Amino acid sequence: MENKENKIIFDINIASVQDLYSILLNKGYDFVTLEPEEEKVSVKFRKDGKIVEEKFIKYPIYTEIVIKAKTISNLDVGETKETQEGTGDTEVDGKKFKSLAKVVPGNFGEKLFLKLKAIEEKPEKKAAQKVSLGQFVGFLGVVLIILIIVLGAWLAFIVINAKTVDDVRFFLMLGININDINSFIAKTIMVVFSILVVTLTIFLIVFLFKFLTTKKIYKKKKTKFLIISVLVFIFTFSTAGAWMFLDKKVRELPEWNILALGDVKVYDNAIYNRIIYEDDKIRKNREADSFIDEKNRLNIIGPIDLRFDIETLAKREEKNGLKIKKYIWTFGNSSEKEETFVPVLESKTFDKVGNYEVAVEIELEDQLGEITKKSLNGLPKIGIAHLVKITEKVYNTGRKNVTFDANSMKSLGKMRWYPEGKTEPVTGYIYTTESIVEETSVYLGVGDEKNNYGRLFIINGDQAGKVNGSIEYEVSPMNDREYKLHVKDLNADKGLGAIEKFTWRIEGKIYEKEGEEGNQEKASETKHIFGNYGKYTVTVEMSTTSGETRKITKEIDVGRELKIKDPLKFTTDGQEVEAVHNSQTGDYIIRDYGIPSTLTIDARYVKPDNMIYSLEEISWDYESDGKIDSSDKKVDLTINKEGKQTVTVNYKFKNIRIPEEVIDVKEKVYIEAVKKEYEVNFKINQNTEYAPAIIGFDASKSTVRDSNISKFIWDFGDGIKEEADAVIEGHRYLSDGEYTVSLTVVTSDGKKYSTSKKLVLKPKAQKVKIKSSMKNAPVYQGIDFDSSDSIGDIISYYWDFGDGENSTEANPSHFYKKPGEYKVTLRVDFRNRNIMED
């Protein structure tokens, strides 16, 4: 009976994986599991989480089913020790299903889990599908990213290849001001590449997360995520690098507004300094506001103040290694010439009708210093075709009216006058301003609406409510083109109120500084580095709390000029000779210099007022006759004759940053040599500065006019006086200190003349140092102590060996009777009564 119950009944209807699929499908089971046991394989069908039917199959059938299930579900057939799961397509009873399989290692083999999922077949006719919001947003995102990439590539192409205004004309077509193109490109690149980098970074994080969270058994998936992560990382890094590269290239783009004007640029100083109108009909660019005709001539309404810039032409001339030293400007048949040291003429006023041909002659210097001259071509002709007559009527109050008379221009059509701050024009050929006190502007529009051109006139104020002050500056010691400027002695009329803002205009640049009541001079400070050497006009406008504006101007000559900061030193017999030095003129004056004497002039420590220059060469002309007498930095000049003598000193200072830049500086030394009634002096011959010492004295050059010296009486300042010769070979000083040495000479007719000098002797260096023959020794072992490394004039020694014993010898020996550690002390007495221990 027991054997009957234990008999296993195997289901012969289950012979393949297809049989399992059919049972699942026909009976509506959720899934089936195959669990191998010791003698059989249990097949359990489950529904709603419960086992609803269990069957048994033999191992060979189980093995075949597992292999087939793995194959259908794309699992590794040979892998039996790791859990696997997968899916695959299969067909059951003519219908397509998705097979889901999972195998888990067990004690008697792999457990198999199988499940079927129906695949919906698409109908022959495509039904209209609704697009979800997520799908639509995703699609737009992909399109946006593609557009951003294309935009970034196009911007990169523009930045790398743009060389002329035509290359960026597309931006002008978009209505972007030519002055703002570079800024627009920079901002667009920042937006485009920041979006790309952020997006790529998000993708990188997502794929890295998937790579890290995917289990090792899914090698293909893990490898795929790793490859995608690496590719996204490379693309992200490359995009960020391209961003930095393009950002640098944008900063190197030319100024299109300047480039658009060509090699020669002509500015209307009124508009260059102040653009007032924003209306397209009357707003002008910085070029002289007129038309350029087919003959390259400017038809301008005068009077006008123009600025000329030929920097591009100048750079072209200097490409061959030549250096332009000077620019000579001429205009038409005028004999007047303007000279500049930079390729810019800041201001030229044209106040007469006529044609003016601009000509510039340059002086070129080659590497050998040879100068050649050359005329530059391609400069425009200035045509003052019309002239407005301007008159002023100034009242006692300081206010004024300005009248503009354009009657000579009636042939051009209507005249429309636009005063500053007014939106509606005043028509007519004559226009008179309202009563004004401050700088203002008037724009003249000529012709009809279609053919409108004109001129902007700036009217200077400063007639009433004045602001007094002056522009002061300091030149940086590190850069002779860097200036720190401020307004000094500032004083504004009470009616103007306090100054709330300073606006500096230098070389076309604007610096704004907020006013500070009580400290306006400091508040007005600004710094500017001039582009080159030459003359510049600096303007500061001061805006007051009453709404008024006042202006102060100053012309600054930025030149390679140096002043001597640390001057020459003059001595005779080691004693300083007084000389008055004027650093502005470079003159030294030495008055009443007693002769015969030798004047030592030391230039070794001469320094200019600009730290970037150092003394390279020096030459001396003792008689100022054009001959070089010495090239040493320290010279001795013997003067025997009474009278005036002029010594010329020529320096060459080299720029430590730009070695080829050398500045010559000339100074003169004016010496008034006189033969005095007496010249009592002595020289101290001192070969040590420490006491005790033997010091020598030499008064052999002392003289008295028309008399002989019969006695030399010396007072050595240490209590010893003696009558001796003019030369004292040696006098012994025993102690350190400050001594006043006096010399009195007595002539043959009994006259006495005296002089004195200070002698300082320092105490010798003093030090106490102990040496011993050993530091570890047995008891009763003799130990030698040595004080020979001590320094100074020692008169006594006192040794304390730490065991109650002592000694007064310089280098004693001592032994210890008991074991232990002992502190040995040496105290010495020096001759100067100083006491030291070690």
C-alpha cells in the first residue's frame, strides 16, 4: 500500500515547451514553473498567485524544455550558475505571443518560470493615433536641439572666418547695430553652448546611472550603456572646449564700426564725443557726418572740428621692421603743419569754404637709426561745401544766446533746427537758441524728408554758474603711459548744487565716477593707459544735483621723458659736498667750492622717476665742450682754477621690459670754484669700525691763503690733546663710543683756524661659547672644557660645573664624583664691562 502512494505519475501530454504554452493559453493560467527535484520535475501552473494544477515530467523532457525556452527568450543556454531573464517572440495555435522566461539555479537544476503575453497585431488600415503631450514635447525638444547644434556650427563658422564687414552683414540685415554685433555673437554663443552642455550633461548622468544600476548578468546592456556614456562624455567635453575656443575668438574679432570706415577714418568730434539723437533720420555714425562722393571727397557743412585716424595705414608701414617716429599733417595749400607722434590727429577745425587735400608725411627709422621720409596715400579730400555763420551774444549774467545763420545754404532746401531736448524742429534759415548757460547741442537737418543730411553743432557753456578746478595727474612708476587723473581745487558756485558725477572722456573712452560730498577730489580719481605717446586732450564733465553740467579740459603730452629721482652724490675726501638739485631742469649747483680739491661724483645710485627704466650707460663731459672725458659711473674731477665750470652728464636709460626702447637724459653740474682764505680739513684713516683700534689722521691738504701753518694741535676726543705733525700715523682708542676729533692750525703770524669731525667706534662682537671633550663620561673621568670659540676682549672667566665646584681658568679640566646630569655654565667679563653667559 505504501509503494502505491509513493509511485510517481508522469504526465505524457507535456513533451515540449509548446505544450506548456498551449496549457497556459487554453486554461488561462498566469504562468508556469518547472522545479527539478531528486527524481522528478514538478510543473506547477499558477493563477491569481495560487497553484491550481501540478504535474510531473521526466528529466530529459525538462532539459529539452529549458533549452528551448532559453533559446526563445534570448538567454545564454550554456549559463547554469547565474540567474537570467529575457523575452522573445513565439507562436501558439497560429497566434503571436511574447514569451517571458526566467531561470534560477537550484539544488537539482535550474528552476524555470514561463509566461505568455499576447502581441496585438496591427490592423491593415492604420487608425489615427492621438499624439500624447509627452511625445509632442519630446519631438519639439529633438528639433530644438538639432536647431541649436546647427546654430552653434554656423556661429562657429562666422567667428572663425569673419574678417570683413561683408562677413557680418547678415547681422546688419537683422537690424543689429554695427557696434553691437560682437556683443550679440558672444551672448548667442553663450546661450547656445550653455544649453548644449547642460543637455549633454543630463544625458551623461542618465546613461551613467543606467550603467551603474544594470546587473552584471546583462552584459550586453551594461556594455551598451558604457559605450553611450563614454561617447556622450567625449561630446560634452568637446562642446565645452569649443565654447571656450569660440569665446576667445569672439574677443579677437575686429571692431566692425571702425573697420567699416576703411584704412583712413575721419570723425566729427562733436558726434564722436556725444551722440544725442536716436532718431534714424538724424542719427549719425562716428564718421564725419556728410556724404562721400565718387571722388572720395567729404561734402561737409562747416564749421566743423574733425579727428583723423590713420592707424591702419601706419601699421602697414611698420610691417617691414621700420618704426614711425613722427607724423606731419598738412591740409590743402595752407602753410600750417601739425606734428604728432601717433597716427591720430585729435582736432583740426575747418571754418572756411573750400577743398582741403589731406597729406601726411611720416619719418621712418630703421634698425640702424637711419631716418627716411615718406608720403602716405589714400587720404580723403575734405570739402567744406557750405558754411553756417555762428554768432554769440553774452549777457552780464553769464548767460548767452547763439545765432545760426544758414542763408548761404538756401539752394539746398529747407532748414530744420533740432535743439537738444526738443522733439519738434524749428524751421527757417536763421535760428537763435534760448538763453543758455551750459553745454548744449543743435542739430541742423538740410533738405526734404527723402534727402536729409546735416550737421550737429555743440555749443560750449561755462558762462554762468562756473565750476573752478584743474585736472592734475600722476604718471605710474611702472608704466609711463598709465596716468592717474583727478580734479584738484574743485570749487562750484552755490547755485549749481553739489557735484554728483564725474564723466571723463579720454581717447574715446568714458569713465564715470560718483561724486562724494566732502571728498570730491578723491571721488574724481580715474586711471587711463594711453595707447601711445603724444598729445591728448582730456575732458571731465561734472554733473551737479541741480541738473547742470560743467566741463574742464586739459592737454596732456604723454612722452618718453624721464626725470632723475635719486640724484648724483658729491664728495671730497669722503665728506659730502652740498649740491642743490632741480629735478625738473636737471641742474645741480655747487656754490663756493674750495680749491684746489678733487670732487668725486658718484652716479652708481642714480634712478629715474619711472621704475621700468634702468641706467644703462653714462658719459661725462667735464668742460661741456662736446668731448667725452669718461664713461665710468664714478669719477674724480680735480679742480685747481677759480671760476665757473660746467660738467655735462649724459645718461642712457633702458626699458627693462622693452630693451630696444632707450631714453636719453641730460643733466648739468654748475660748479663755482673759489680759493678760500683757509681750507682746514683732515682725513680719517680708519681700517676698522670696532674698538679697540688704531686710527690715523691726515691734515696735509690744509692751507691758509698768504700764510704758512706752523702748528697742528690735535684733540682726539678721548681726553688726549697733543701738538704734532699734519699726519698722525696712529692714535689708539681703547673703548667704543662716539669721539669728536678736533684740529686747530696755527699760522706763523699767530692766527688760528679749527675744524672737527665725528669718529664712531663700535664694540667688538661678543659671544660666549663652551666646548667639551665629551658629553657622556664615567665618574672620575677627566673632561676638558674649552672657551676658545668665545669672541671679544675677555678679562675674566668663571666656570660653574653644576656639582658645587668652579674654576676661573679659560680652559679647565674637571671630573665628577657621582653619576647624574650636570649643567655647566661659563660666565665671562669683557673689558667694556659687559657680562655674558653660556
